[in-house]
Amino acid sequence: MVINGNLLNFQQDVANINIIEKPNYNSRVEDNLNFTVIDDAYSADISQEGIEKLFESRLIAINSSEGNEIQEYVERYMEIRKDIESNNNNQEYYIQQLDKVFDKVIDEAATTSVNKINKFLNGYLSEDAERFNIDENQFKGTYIGLANRLKDLYLNGENEQKIEGEIQTYFKNQPNFKTYSDFKLTIEIGNYAHALQSDIVKAGRNILSTNPKEIIHDTPKYNGLINEISRVTNSLNAWQMLSEKIDKSTLHKELKTAMKSAYERTSKRINKVSENAALYGNLLEEYKRLDERLRKLKSIYEKHNNTADEFNKQHNIERAGQSLVKASEIYKQMAEIEAKKMNLEAKMSKIQNELNEQIEEIEQNI
């Protein structure tokens, strides 16, 4: 029997996910496929692994910077489940596989989240300093419990108001987080701290591998590095806003204190790197401008020298001398620019040395 409808798309996703060497995760996988699947043959191909890869492909676009990842995981679950429920063939089996994948994804996401948070809370502490950790089991229990509660509410078709009320009730019974906003803020800080520091390390490593003499002549790489530095420095604005969110939150006293302390320690490190990266970018831009000016002067210098040679051949000593005087003036300007370039190279080298130490410290704390 030939399967038709939305489930066909879902089945094509799962049955053929492994034959696509480099799937385009910016679009649905089935956009790359165009053939019919037979029910009997397909039943043998369906697997938890196949659905897992499909589920992961739908998670690529998730923006969890504001701590909304749990709801987005549930929404992706519902998308795939609706594909299944649009057709009755083997529906129960497919849903069982999807539920297994959902449970695995949520468990892994909860583990990743609490690890990021605790890494942030204890970052940049001395060896003998007192540590503060969110209890992993309690956090995961809250995270997974909320995901499953939301899934049930979505499956029951509850409206937004009902869902919000149920979430409020859910957090009244949680040991460490009394409101959903506090829970989301904690996730958001863990995510953002990890992402921002990772971006800073990446930009810093790119700076460390930069040879000013080479990159200024490679426009794509040059523009890419300048844009990357700009993006990192601009992202600090959002980071600074998190401080206000921590102050206004209703997090319990111990966690709030640990958050503020960790925020200050992290800010100190990333601000140093950001300042050095921005300074390096400014120096590199100046270095590029000087190099462009120098190349123009070299062209003028060579022109005056060539003119002097021509006048010498014509035995026009006076005109030849005039051209040489002009060439000499240009040469002085070139020498001044070369000196400025060497000075900039020394400054950029010093920044690279400082960045190397700063970046190594950040890498050890993310």
C-alpha cells in the first residue's frame, strides 16, 4: 500500500536521513527528496535513530538565548507528531519512537544546561575558594518535569492562558525555583555566558593567528575578522543587561549572590579580552590605511625616479634634479609611514601576547 499525505514527508525524512551525506539543516530534509515509500518496506527502515536525527535537524534553528528552549523542544515534538497523526499507518509505533527520542533530547538538554550554569557559577575561582552548585538532580527534575507537563498540555490542546496557569502552579512546588521567569533566567545566563565566552575565544584565536602583513591584502578574511570583533564587542550590551535581570529576579538569596559574584568575575575577564580585541581591530584598520597610503606613495616615488632617468638620458640635468627632489620628499613620507607601521606591528604583537593568556584562562572556565 502506498502512503500518502503528510506522513509520507515524515517517513521520507526518517527512512532516508542516512543517505544524505550533508543534509541542509536550514530547510526540511524532505525538500531534498522526491520519491514514494512503500508501507511494508518502510516499516523495516523506521528506527529511533532515524527519528532522532530528524528531531535534531528541526532543532537547529532554536534560539534559546532567553531560556525558552524547553517550550521550543516541545513545539518541535508537536510538529513531528502532527506529521505522524495525519496518517493512521503504524501511528502508535512511530509515536513510541518519537517519545523515546523526546525523552533522550530533554534529558541531554537538561544535563547540558545545568553543567553550563554550574560552570558559570564557579568560573574563575581560586582552588581554595568555596564553590556553589545547583543540585543537578533537582534541576534536571524541574527541567524534565516541565517539558513533560508542557507536552501533555500541548497534546490536550490547552489554550495559552491555561498553559501559563499550569506553569505557575508547577513552579509553586519546585524546591529551588518558585517562578518560571527565575528558572528561564538561570538557563539564559548559563547559555549566554557559555556562548559569549565561546565567541570571544573564537575571535581571540582568529586574532592570534592573524599576520597583519598578509590579512590586509585578503579582503574577505580581513572583513570577516573585523566583523567578528565588532559582533563580540556589541554582544556585551546584552551581557550587561543580564546584570539588571539578576538584580530584579526573585532567585533565592544564595543563588542570587552566587550569580552576581560569578557575573562580576566573568565580566572582568571578557571585558579585558573585548577591549584588547577592539583595540587590535582599530590598530589593524589603521595599519591597512597606512599600507594603502604607502603603496600610493611608492607608485608616485617610482614615477618621479623614472622621470629623472628620462631627463638624465636627455642630459636635462636641471629637470632630472627637480624630479629627484620630489622623489626624495616622497621617500621621507614613505619612511615615516614605514616607522608608523612598525610601531603598530609592535603594539598588535603585544596585544596578541596579552590575548593569548587571557583566552587560555577563559577556555579553562567554559
